[in-house]
Amino acid sequence: MVKIGVILSGCGVMDGAEIHESVITLLALDRAGADVVFMAPNESQMHVVNHLTNEPVSETRNVLVESARIARGDVRDIATVQASEVDGVVVPGGFGAAKNLCNFATAGAGCEAHPDVARLLEEVHGQGKPIGALCIAPALMARVFGDIKPTLTIGNDAGTAAALTSMGAMHQDCAVGDCVVDEANKIVTTPAYMLAQSIKDAAAGIEKLVTAVVEMAR
């Protein structure tokens, strides 16, 4: 059975992993017959947002603990995961990908990737295994893999696309229901909620991404 790592960044669109994107990814992986290894950094989130008001609140939450909500408790500290344990990786979006897996949300093109996340992504890529990234998570791919000039998409937002390009990536506009497959680098990206107006819009592209990642991982 193909084993796919899913890197979560918390729980909730404003400060963690986007829940719809994460669940659609998991459903698509299950339907494809893939086994899933959940993982997340074991440290505090950048901040916590009240999802009713979209305002930050004065409390702290742990990325790994919050990710366990989506993983139903079965989630590992990414620092303990080796690339040899998975056949590929998928990274759902949500602001957590740009706040907790890297700091693109605050630093833009000058961002840095979380060291444990970057280490695993580099190892997975180095072993010739595929990586999928949804929504804003391609910004993380641009930071980690900019030196190999991967072809990525975040949809069609010119400002975000320019930031990815400045980090070394080549941006390709993409409709919400599709994905961009960089065959040479085995990196697949889709806009998801960067463009989606409904959960079915997001699902169409995510399902294509998962299919591509699983096929490359076999």
C-alpha cells in the first residue's frame, strides 16, 4: 500500500490547516487506497485566531496538539519522521501553512521554512518521491525548492505569484478545478481555497492533485 505523509499546521483556516482542504485530501487518499501518516511541528502556533471574529486572541496553542483534532489523535512530531517512512507527501493549505510551516504570511518572499519541515521535504524530494501542496502551501515549496525552479500555482493572484517567482519558482496560472504537475520535480500544486467559492470547487482540484501524487508514488 502507498503511504502518504500529510503535513498539518494546526486546525483552522486562519491560524492552522484549512479543515475542508485537509478532509478532502484525506478522503481522496483513502479512496485511492493510500495509507496516511499525519505529522506536524511540535511547537506553539504563531498566534491563535478566534474564527468567529477573525481576530487574534491572547492564548497559545500547540501546532501538533491542534493538528491532532484533524488526525483524530494519530499524529506524529514531524521531527521524528524520516522520508523513508513515506512514499510521498501532501501539505494542505490554510494560513497555518504560511504561519507555522514557514513565515510567508509575515515575511513574504523573505520567509524562512520551519527547519523540521524543510528537512523532511528535502529528504522526500531527494529520494525522488512526490510532493503535493494546496492553496498557499506552494509558498513553502518555493522557499524550500526555489533553487531548482519548480513550476507551481496558487491560482492567479498576481501579488502572491510574484512573491513565489522572486523565491525562484516559476508560477503557472491555474483554474480552481485543476492542478499543475511539475513532472521533472514531482511537485503537484492546486489553488483550492485561493480561488474556491465552495467546497465542491476546492474538491475538484484537490482530488486531481491527490490522484497525481499517488500515481507518482506507486
